[in-house]
Amino acid sequence: MTMPAERTRALRWAGEFLRKLQTSDRIDPAMKREVQAILRHYPSGAEIQAQAQFDRNAAAIYGWLAPEDLLK
């Protein structure tokens, strides 16, 4: 079962990966455009963390995300 803090980390990792792809010279222009289109609507790391904090404070049992510090 995926825990809320693991979901938060996965979202952050996916965003970091997409940002690396966006600046990579190893992918073709069509793929770069697709990555840019995805990132246009992808939350920033700060937005992900803010939502994780909100979920923890608002509804700990039903929160979809949780701060990554809970993984330690």
C-alpha cells in the first residue's frame, strides 16, 4: 500500500524527472514539446509540499499526500 508521504515523494520525483527531460539534448523536439505541455500544469515542488502539509493538518486519515519528512 502506498502511503501519503510516498505519494508526495513520487510526485516530486516525477516533476524533477520531467524538468530534466525538458532541458535534455537527448530527446527529440516533439518529445520536448510534450514534456513542456505536461509541466505547464504540473505542480511545483513548493505546491506539492504545501498540499501535503494541508492534507496532514486538515484530514490526517483521508489525506492523499503527506510531508516527506514522515518517511524518515
